[in-house]
Amino acid sequence: MNKPLKSVPAATMRRAFNAKLAEMANNRTEGFLIQKCNKPAAVLIRAQMFETLRDQIDDLRADLLAAERQRHLDEASTVSLGAMEARFNFPERSQ
């Protein structure tokens, strides 16, 4: 997010939706914070920014899950890579 979102009243967005969409398409803004009665009501952002945000959220969830699992990990419940390779008959790695 390089540029801040532009704040726009809902009535203006309703009247000028195509023009506002063109602003986004032409890289003049990252998106819009749509306000109704001077309160945030909705956000309109580019699809690429949405995908980036969704990917970042997924990464954060995975990191949180990994951290949670590590807290409950002990030596008795872990298996070394060599032991796992031997167990499943993997060929030895060349060095």
C-alpha cells in the first residue's frame, strides 16, 4: 500500500462509481474508504491488493500455527530426518 486510501462519502461513490473505479484502474489511488454519516462503512481496493492482503493473512496464520505447535513440542515426540529417511527406505543423499 503505497498511497493512502481516499475517503469518500457513500453518496458520492454511488453517483461517481465508474469514475472512482477508473481512478483505481489508472493507478491514481490504491482504493477508497467509503463513509456513511461520517463513519467508515466499506473499503474498495484493487483485486491485486486484496490478494496480497489475503496471502499475508494466510502466512500469519501459518506462522501462528507453527509457533503454537512448537510450544507443545518435546524431544520425545520428534524424529530426526535420518531416522525418518531410514524408516521410509529413502536412498542416502549424496554429499
